[in-house]
Amino acid sequence: MDAKREVQIERQIEKVKRQLAALGDLRPGSLSTQFNVCGSPGCRCKATPPEKHGPYYQVSFTRKGKGSSKFIRKEDLPAIRKQLKNYETMKILVDQWIDLATELSNLRITRNRP
Ligand SMILES: [Zn+2]
């Protein structure tokens, strides 16, 4: 019974690995859009109603506990969106792998018990 489940889990892990290998470029973070006001007196961004500058696109992310952000050119948005999506998919797949690996480990240490 457990041996059958082990084979099943092994197959699922192989599938997760294949999906990870096929992911392509990825990037952590979330995309936001901003409109800014500048310092020039009489600029359209201070008119009534204001016409603010932008949109500006920015990816915010945290790595090793440190938050940071990067401005993104409009023409790079499709690629960046795809990379952000790939990163989220990667995290879901790694989470699945961890759950499967833990279950597999539990089955094996139980089976090998004398
Ligand atoms: Zn302005």
C-alpha cells in the first residue's frame, strides 16, 4: 500500500521537476503603476485638474530581507509580466515539491523501521 503511494509520489515529483525545468525566465516582485508630480512651477501636473506624469512602471521585491525596486520601461512590460508570473508558478511548484518530498520521507522512514 505504502510502496504504491511512494511510486505515485515519485512520479508527481518528477512532473514538478519537469514543470520547473520548462519555466523559463523569472523575476520576483510585484508590478505597480505610478503617476508623479514634478518640481516645475506651472507644469501640467499642477493644473486643475492635474495631468500627472506617467504612468511609470515599477517592480518591487524583497531579497535576503531587503526591499528594493526597479523602474521598468513600457516596452519591457510583456516580458516582465511573464517573468513575474513564472516566479509565482515556481513558488507554487516548489511548495508542491516540499509537500510531496515530506510525505515521501515519512513513508520511507516508517517502512525502513525494523
Ligand atoms: Zn510636472
